[in-house]
Amino acid sequence: RRSRPSPRSQRGERAFGIHVVMVSPSSMTVSADFLQALYKALADVGVRKSQCDYDEARGSLVLNVGKGDDGATRVVPVAALASLHEKAAGERARDELLAAAAEAFGRGAADVPRKFEECGARLLPQLWPASKIAALQFSLGGGVELPHCGLHGESPPLPWSNNESEDAQSLGVVLVYEYVVQLQSGSGNDGEGSGSS
């Protein structure tokens, strides 16, 4: 997902979104205090700790909530949230970030609608290097698929290399659903952020 500055952000409120950010495994250390605060925020919206599976190596938390047709699996970018939480401009901003994450992932406010017509202009195809697609797919863990294909409709997995130059064979199309959160106090990143999930 990505965000655009909203009219509200120009009236003194700060636009903020939740990023899915790829970080190297060595920088994915998340403090126990942050994890406990996140679990508490999720519990406040009805998510039990038993519904959460934290993968430290990937820096993500997989939530399995609901049952049957109402069930959902959501991947929380914990490492990215922890980084934003650490940079937040005070306790209020940190609390707002946790509440926004709980609303987005715990309650499902950022879920992609089940019907195409309900997506509107928030459904955005994007061109990504195959290496970025592979890295994000790795961070999602088993059983969670990133919706993508090759530039010419090729089925996953896409061929990729760690070369610096990318060509048409190493590009893929990722389907992204935009979700933007408005926070009163900002994120600590000069007050504005963009979202992705």
C-alpha cells in the first residue's frame, strides 16, 4: 500500500500509514517491551495471544482470527512497527501507533474487501523488482501468498538475482491495497508517513 497526503494533513493533522518494510535479519531485533505493548493493544480489540504467532527471524506476527468465512490470516510487520514506535515523538504518538496497528491488523480495518467492486481506487497494481517480491514473500512466512505475477503474466515464483541492474525479466506486478491512517500526533518521521500492506 502507499499513501497520499490527505486534505486533513494540510489542516494540521498528520497523515500516517503503516509500512511493510523489508529489513535485513540482523536489524530485526524487536524489544520484549514493544512486543508486550503490541500484544496488549491487540488484546484490547479482542485478539488473544494464542491467535498470534511471532516469527522473530522474519520480523512479523501472523494473526489467525475468526472462523470459517469470517476467518482471516493477517501478517503484522512487527519490525517495521517497532522502528516507527521507537522513533515516535512521545508517549501519545506511540500509543496512537499501537492503537492504529491494532485497528488495522486486529480488527481488520486494512483488510482487502472480498468483493472487487468494494476496493474502488484503493487497489493498485505496482511494478516491483523480483528480488523485492521474493524478500517480502519470505517475510510473510509459509501459507501466506503475496498476490503477484511476472510483467507478462508469468506465474510465481519469478526468477531473480541480486544483481544491481534489473531488466524486464526480473520485474513483477504486485497487487497492493492502499490503507491510510490519520493520527493526531504524527509518527516521528517528520509527521508524515506512507502506508503499505
